[in-house]
Amino acid sequence: MKIGGTAYRTIWLEPDGGRVAIIDQTKLPHRFEIVHLASMEEAARAILTMQVRGAPLIGVTAAYGVALAMRVDASDDALGAAVAFLAKQRPTAVNLRWALEEMRRHLHPIAPKDRAAAAFDHAARLADDDVAMCKAIGVHGLEIIREIAGRKAPGEPVNVLTHCNAGWLACVDWGTATSPIYHAHDAGIALHVWVDETRPRNQGAALTAFELGSHGVPHTLIVDNAGGHLMQRGEVDLVIVGTDRVTATGDVANKIGTYLKALAAKDTGVPFYVTLPQSTIDWTLEDGFSIPIEERSQDEVLKLSGRTADGAVHLFDIAPEGCRAANPAFDVTPARLVTGLITERGICAATREGLVGLYPERGAAA
Ligand code: MRU
């Protein structure tokens, strides 16, 4: 996608072949800064500190982290250690574990002397695959938006509500939840997006609003608590969110607050769709409540970052000194609240049968 007229991905290998480049998402929307990762430790830190975030992107960053590690030591032991170290940086998004296992599976049969080059090639392949999957999600999701647009008066926009950032910044390109939106916008369908600010880290305000604005998609930022009210008033036609992990039975883990949007959508009859590439499905889990939920720092709740009129970015305290805070970063939306799952292979019910229908090769395992 483009920023200031220039096309970017969220991660790439510099032409010198030595450094992995990322966009530092902790600096957006106030500053656009590219950071270089030169070691596995720097890749791990980028994931942990959320310079890169979003389920697909942390997976691809970890894949490049393995490649950087293989440049230092490509032995079997080093491969195992790199996979174990990178996997523990964030617990909820299964894409991290998926990408690392994919790297291990690919690299293990390759002789150590050839592993570093093969690792960079394979990380690039995972990045390209993610782009292709996100694009396909958009093509399928576009049909849902097109169908709703067909029921509207000419020029009347389709109102989409989204939570957090499941945009191209969370992936390598296109995004998951935003891909149908970009496809619809590019197809000339009038649409407008309600962007949940998504406390505590405000990925909606900082990232989704930035992305949509850069692409020219009409949008309005709302506080997290406004969605239910807007749905009651008929001002939301559909909800589209991303996810960090979907169980084999269709339960969905996503950014904290997603469950409340799904409840409100169910109560008001608003369709609630979840977008995901196959790397987000955890075929080993039956029950969403067994998904590990990341607990993050209290400071993310107790403080807010913002830019002052002089252009400086500051961190402000918003609670009394000594106040305690809890910060679960994700919640689980039970499959019964999900209208459908939009994947790169098509749209299915949030059920085991629905998922196996799209991924029949998983039928025996599920
Ligand atoms: O904590 P984050 O910013 O990594 O959480 C991201 C989300 O919850 C996204 O909605 C999810 O990863 C889907 S990204 C395509």
C-alpha cells in the first residue's frame, strides 16, 4: 500500500542483503521511521516492543529473525534455539508459532552451510504468500460489501466498523480486515469506516486511521464504547475484524474489546465477519478459552501518548499515582457470535465443518 505516494510493504530485505527493514509502528502516526534489524535479538525485540505487531507480520518478522540467526550459526542446535527464543516473544497470535515451525520444517533437511541463504529465501516466500492470501481475502470479502451496497440508494455508503488494526500494517500488505475495504473502495463502491480507537494502545486511532487516510478511504474515529450505540441506530452495516488465532471449531481470539462488538452486533442483527489467512487457524485447539491471552504492562492503561501543539510526542499519566491497572490484550469471541470467516479460500461458517469444507486436507486432523 502507499504512504505519501510511495508503495511499501511492512517488512523487506534491503538490497545489500544484510538488513531487514521494518516500519516502526510505535512511532506512527506522528513519525514515519524505517528501522533495520541486523540480528535475531533485534527481530525479537521488534516483536516484543511492538515496533511490528499484528498476527501475520509478527510471523514473518520471526521468520526473518531465524534467517538472521542462521547467518551467525546455522547448526541444528542454533536453529532449535532461534525458534524457541522467537516463539516466546508474544503468546496469543498463532502465526508466530506457525511461521517458526514452517522455517524449522523447511530448513532442517538443508545442510548447515546452505541454511542462511535458504532461510532468507523462505522468509521472503512467507512474506509473498501472506500478501497473496490477504489479497484473496479482499476479493472474497468484496462480494459481501458489494451485496450490501446493492441494497442501498445510489451513492449511499456502506458503513463498516472495524476494531484494532488488522490492516496492511498488521500484515505484509493489504491487511486482513482492511483488504475487503480497500478492494471495495478501489472498485468504486461508496463506503465509510467506523474506526474503534482500540484502547489501550490505540491501534485504531494511530494505525487504522493512518492507513485508511493514506489510501483515501472515508472514515471516522470513534471511542471503543460507541460501536453498540451506532449499531442500535442502524449506522453500521457490517463489522469486519481480524484475528490472532481461530480454533478448529471457529472461536476467535482478537484484540481486547472484540467480544463486546460481537455481542452488540448479534443483538442488533449486524453481520459480524472475521478475516484470516490459514496461518491464523490453530487446528490443535477445540476451545477458544484455551487460547493463551497476553497480559501486558499496566503502563499501557495508566498512560497515554500524544503529540502536543509544538510537535513533540509525550507520554501522559491519566490515573491517580499508585493506581493499579489490568491489561489483558485479547479476548475470545465464541463462534456462535460470528456470521462468517473470510479466508483466502473463501467464506465459511465459524464451525469445524465450515473450516474443513475450505481446508479439506485438515479433515483427518480436525
Ligand atoms: O496487539 P496487536 O496490535 O499485535 O494486535 C493485533 C490484533 O489484534 C489484530 O486485530 C489481529 O492481529 C489481526 S491482524 C491481521
